[in-house]
Amino acid sequence: MKKFKDLVQSLDEKKKFKLPRGEQEVDSYMEKGAKGKKVPVVIAKKSNKFKVYVDGQELAVYKNEKEA
């Protein structure tokens, strides 16, 4: 029988960031964050705007992919 801690850990591993409707993923990678933990970074495009998501939260909006 699995313990609660094991179940929560397995669910966190399977959890993947889902983009909002209409946005298309351009690039994604892992970046070293605070305390040495790796956090996912996703760059998404919607019409002519590029959004950067860090660890599932929207960070900023840019006009082109190079700035993002």
C-alpha cells in the first residue's frame, strides 16, 4: 500500500502545465531556480504576442520571440 507522501509525489511528477486556449507553445526548457531546484519555463504565442510562463504562472508579455 502506498503512503500519502508517495501518492502526492507521483501526482506532482505527472502534472504538466496546460496552456490557455488559443495559445501555441513555441519553446520550453528547464531553468535552475531558487535553492537549486529546476523549474519549467514555457514560451507561448497568441496572435502577435509572446508570453513567458515560469512554473505555470504568467511572467511577462513580449512583442517578439527574441525578447521573450
